[in-house]
Amino acid sequence: MSKPIKIGLCLSGGGAKGIAHIGVLKAFRETGIFPDVVAGTSAGSVVGALYAAGKTPEEMIDFVRDGSLFKIYKVIMPSDGLTKLTYLKDKLRGAIPEDSFEGLARPLHVAVTNLITGNVEIKNSGPLFDVIMASSSIPLVFSPVEIDGQIYVDGGMLANFPVQPLIGQSDVIIGVNLMPQEPISEKSVQNIIGIATRCFSLSVWSNTQPQLRHCDLVISPPNIEQYNIFQFSRYKELVELGYEAALDRIPELLEIIDTARKEKKKAAEKKKGKKGKGK
């Protein structure tokens, strides 16, 4: 018999927008689609870790239910003037029993940006919580995270859509991109915060676009750009946005999975036939 289809799932960063990932996973679960391996950045790494730990969409919603910016991100003002993701780590510790990639039920790959070397790194082993904190540390907003003597920030700086670890390891790759390039209003860039946010978004898009082609299916919830990266209080809307976007693509996704299953079966039979002739 042919081996079962292996599904890879890539979850982009996006701050509070990442809550939409939960809605996508909810739609998948209801349809009987359970990705086998996950890769994520920033908010995608948080939701990816919860999924890889075996949490249901309902449990993930509970995780973000009280998630205003000042609850999820406990404000501590150190000498560098930045805030630390201390409360995020506390929340992860309460939700995931073991602080290690190896303790997860499914493989997880997390992208982080190394400020010292200037390179993106994909973490998939060892301590888990600090890596997720590092991947979520938006530059100039949150403090960098030190891991093994290196300084790390948000993986979205260089790899907001870290699909590479899934290539060659999955029969079907699904991507969820929450940072599409869309025109914005002139009012959005009339102050320093708006300009900085827009520049960061454009930088993220530039490193995301080339990676999308590696996916068999990309889900990008419509109107996601209307939400900003700190609107955690709108979690219900964001979950629903992701849920509806995924439901719309389920028929197409099932066809892709079915085709991949048939191709894998055909390849296995062909390989078996060659072995039989060689005897």
C-alpha cells in the first residue's frame, strides 16, 4: 500500500491578524484535514505551536480570548526602552506542558531573524518558548531575545512566510498569508507610526511573494488588511474571517489532496513493478 499523504502547513506572521489562523484550522478540523507538519513566523509560530501541541481551535481561542495588547504582551520598560514578551511566555507555559520542540505532537519549524549575523534561521529542536518569543519580537516594539549568545527578533523581517522546511517533506503544502500587499489610504501614512508600519509591511511582502509559489494552495482572508497587528480585542472577527476564507477553499483543497494521493499511489505501484521485474 502507498504511504498516506503528508500535508505541510505554512502560517505567516501578522500580529493580531494571526488569530485568523485559528479560524483556518477550525475549518480544516471540521473537514477532516489535519496538517502533519507546520512552519510559522511570529503569530504563525504561536498558533503553529498550539496546533503542534495538540490544542483544538476552541482551546486556541481561549488562549487569545483575553488577548489585548497589554495582556498578551506584559509591558516592562527596561533600559533599552522596549517592552518584553514576558506574558506571552507565561501563557505558552500554561498551555504547552513541555518547553521543547521535541515535546510537541507534530513537527514545528519556526523562523527567527538573527540580528548579529543578519540571517534568517529556522529552529525546530531544543527549547521552544524563547524561540517563539524571538519570532514574535517586532523590531523597535519588543526587546530582542537572546538565545545561545545570539540576539534574535521577529522572523518576519526576513522570512514572514517560511515555507522552505516543508518543501520536499510534504506531498501537499498549504499556505496561509495574512500580510498581502494591498493599497492603503493616504491617511494611513501621515504620521511616524503609520509610515513605520507601512514600511515594515512592504518589507514583509517582499520576502513573502517569492515563497508563495511553493504552495499548492494559498489562503489569504479577504479584507485582512483592515485589521492592524495590535487589534487582539477583535479576535472573534479574525477567527471568523479565517474560518470563512478556508471554507471557501475546502473543495479545491480536497481535489488537490485527492490528486496527490492518486499520484503517490501510482508512483508506489510503478516502483513496486520495477522491483518485481528486477527479481
